[in-house]
Amino acid sequence: MAVNISLSLSFCFLFISSAFAAPRPIHTPKPVRTPLEGLLPNGNFEDPIKPSDIKKTTLIGKYALPKWEISGKVEYIHGGPQPGGMYFAVAHGVHAVRLGNDASISQTIPVKIGTLYALTFGASKTCAQNEVLRVSVPPQTGDLPLQTLYSSNGGDTYGFGFIPNTNYAKITFHNPGIQEDPACGPLLDAVAIKELSPPKPTRANLVKNGDFEEGPYRLINSSHGVLLPPSQEDRTSPLPGWIIESLKAVKFIDAMHFNVPSGRAAIELLGGRESVIAQIIRTVPNKEYNLTFSVGDGKNGCHGSMMVEAFAARSTLKVPFQSVGKGQYKTVSFKFTAISARTRLTFFSSFYHTKIDDYGALCGPVLDNVKAVTAKF
């Protein structure tokens, strides 16, 4: 009996002590995410394929492509001459994937909710039919038509902006088309991502990202620049602060492979009046402002009489530029009077141009250093 009482008292003492003891802290560390910049895991498709996961060129199984999920007929392509006399240019490596009828590849990555990201990827069509590449990052989807070849070798590089609404983003590349030849479809040869910083206007410049320094990731082994699709194909611009409101893309170019007026990047207006770039800035009605910008050529074989047209409120300026392909530029300015609290700045090229040594490659004048400030009297 004494033993039972002793055990009961000991149990009660332990229970009371644990009840009033300080609770053990529960620490759940938050993942530290550095800004994403660079190729996705196996983004260049160079990780080796298991022999059991491929038959000739067709991948077999959902996880046959390392780090990716596949659906439908997806082919693993080696760049160069192909059976049947075709030639596939793989501009950013050795291997690529071809998406057949209704085929797709996807990958899920950790992201930050509400942050602007830009994908960069190489894509081209492989058959004579019109081909479309559908890019999906929920809640956003865009269809990129590939029938317009901006470079003659077909190795075009695109940018695609998105803002995720969850902590994980599923990136999907899909061929929505149904062709007579089930093997026809877009060729994808590199996928990279970059987290972008939202630009802000300042007293020194009301234009956000007017020097175009903030933009999509530039593939190291790519010298063609990055095509930025129109807003109807990509609702979230991969060029922070700017809207591509046209039928054709504009090109984001870098100082390593092009001549840019200043800094590391600029924009090439390569689709004539079909390549339009715009931004809406805050203004005060009836107040006068000064708009300054630089126009030149990218030293990329684009010669001839060029002209850039600029619009701000009710004011217009046409800037002629005679290009001899030496990377020259000039800076111009004009005044405009705001008519509302928001003023749209718009730029486009008046003419179409192709490279002097490659008539299959579109080119155009370079735009840089866009600056708007209150006019001083």
C-alpha cells in the first residue's frame, strides 16, 4: 500500500512539474532563397539519358528526361543533320527536345509569391507548318507563334515573364498543335530563369528601367539577344516597367554581343511599326516635361536609313538615323505637356530592316537611355 501511494505521488509530481515547465521552443526554419538566376536544373538538356528511357529519339516514360516530367511524344534531339535531310540548329548546346502533337515537358521549382520572374529559352519550329509553343506558369499562359523567324538559322531566344501566386511554380512547355506528321513541333534547346527587381521612378527620371539594365537572363552561349513577345502573348512583361504592345517582338540586346549606347543592355526595334514598346508614367496635367533618349545601331550588320518615332501626350518626334553598321548613336530630346495624371510614352521603328549580310535576319534601330524629367525654365 505504501509503495502504491509513493508511486502515485511521484507520478503527480512529475505531471505537475511538466505542466508548469517552460514549453520547449518549436523552431521551423524558413528556407533562405537566393534570387534565382541561371539555367533550370538540366535546363540545357545535357544530362545523359538512360538507354532504357529512349527508343531511337523518342523518350519513354514520364521521367525519362532528367529533372523534367514529359507527356506525349517528346524526342531527344542531337543538333545538326537529321534523317530525311533536315537540319536542326541547337544554338545553346548539343541536345534539345522536340515536342510532338500535344506533347509537353514540365518542371516545378521553388519561387517567391508575387515576385516578377523571366524565363529565357531557345525555341524554333522544325517543320513547314505554323507551329506554336505554349508556355504556362499558373496562373499565366501564353502562346508564342514560331512562324516568324527573326534569325535565319532558326535559333531564336525568347523571354517570358510571370508572377507566381504560390511558393512553387510549375513551368510547362506545350505543343498544342495537331499536325499530319506527329513528329513535327517546336524545338526547345535551353531554359533559364531570372528573378527581376521592380524598378521605381525617381526625381532624376520618371521612366522606370529607362536604361533597360533590368531584363531577362542572357544565355552565355547566345549572341542573338532575347526576343520579348507582345503583351497579347505574355501579359507580364519580362522587361520590368515596359509594355510590348505590338504584333511582333522587340529584342533585348547586351553589350557583349551588340553595341549599346551605354550600360550593359538596350532594346532593338526589329519589326518596324509592328514592334512597339511603351510605358505609362506619372505626370501632372498641364505641366511640361523633357523626354530624352538615344538612338543608334547595334553594330550587327544592320545598315540603311533608320527612323525612330516617339510619342508623349500630344507631342511626336521622328528621329532619323543613317546606319553604317559601326555602332554609332545619337541622343535627342523634346518637350511635351501632360494632359492627364498618366502619360504614355511610345517608341517604334518607322521602317523594316534586314542585315546586310543576311537578308533572312530582321534587325532595326537600337533604343536606350530613355529619360523623362520636369522641364526647367
